[in-house]
Amino acid sequence: MANYAWVLGVRPGYEDEYKKRHDEIWPEMTRDLRAAGIRNYNIFRHGLTLFGYFECDDLPAAIEAMGKSEANKRWGEWMAPIMVIDTDPATKFPYLLPLMFHQD
């Protein structure tokens, strides 16, 4: 199992809306995340900065599966107006943060 993290942003004034949308996340979205092998997915917010953490055994396969997910496509379109999204053009996935330290 490998762990991954990303940083994105929420646009000013949309902090509460971002939280509300995740409180009401679509069942098909969480189903597709699980089916893609993404688990223990957490998103934290500090001001306008979003920090995501998840675990996955096969990241390339998970990215491919989520790229084929209709729910993920609709979710991305719905969230785009309230977020600042910086994605890696090679993966079409948020830039992943390099691990600097780990302790069990």
C-alpha cells in the first residue's frame, strides 16, 4: 500500500460550499473511488488551501479508472468553479507531493 498527497485550493468565499458539497458527496462518486482502489481518502482545509491524502496500491490503474468514471467527470465539472485546480499535464491528476517523512 502506498500513500499519496496533493494540494489544491478553494476559491475565496466558497469555503462553506466546498464543505457542503463534500458532506453531500454523491454515492456514485464514492463507489467509483473505492472501485478504483482509492481508500482512506481525506481532505483537510487550511484557509483556502486544500490538502488531500489517500492510499492506493496501483496509482496508474486508479487514475485510469477515475478517468473513465462518469461520476468523476460530472464531479470535476461541478467543483471546478469553486476550486483552484493545478493538475499535472502528463497524468491529468493533481500534482502529487513527495513524501518527506513517515513514522508508523
